[in-house]
Amino acid sequence: MSAEDLEKYETEMELQLYREYRDVVGLFSYVIETERRFYLANDYQIDVRNSAGEVFFELTLRDAWVWDMFRPARFVKNVRVVTFKDINVEELTKAEL
């Protein structure tokens, strides 16, 4: 497989992922972004934790969709993310869709 073939494949996968996102975004209430992933979810909880003087966040999502072109199944019932980085949560309104 040439570099050009690989680039074409990745471009097609990204386009397919975008189309899927466009089709499912209306099913969700929140857009949630972490340093590693982008999620759509209908319910979330963020807990601030402290261990040995280090502060981190525990994010729990329910009924979620994961933006990741390498996942065979992007719909996930429960997700748990532990991170030391920022978490951005935005509530979607029907006007934005």
C-alpha cells in the first residue's frame, strides 16, 4: 500500500465519520471534548478527585457516541474517562442542529 493509498483511505474514513456525526448529532444533548476524544452524550457527570496532592477529573458519560474513525462501534452505553487535562462540555440546542 502506497502512502497515497493510505492517505486516500484515511480521507475516506474521516468523511464517513463526519457523515455519521451529522446523522446522529440530533440524538444527543451534549458535546464533550477531552484532550484525547470528542463525544456526544445525553448524560454526563464530572467529579474532581484528589490523590496524593494531584487533582484529576473523572468523567462518566451515558448513552454516548465517540468520534474515533478507528473504532468499529462508536455508540457506547457507558464511558469512563480519567484525565488531568481540561474537559469542555457544551449543551446542544435544537437551533444549533
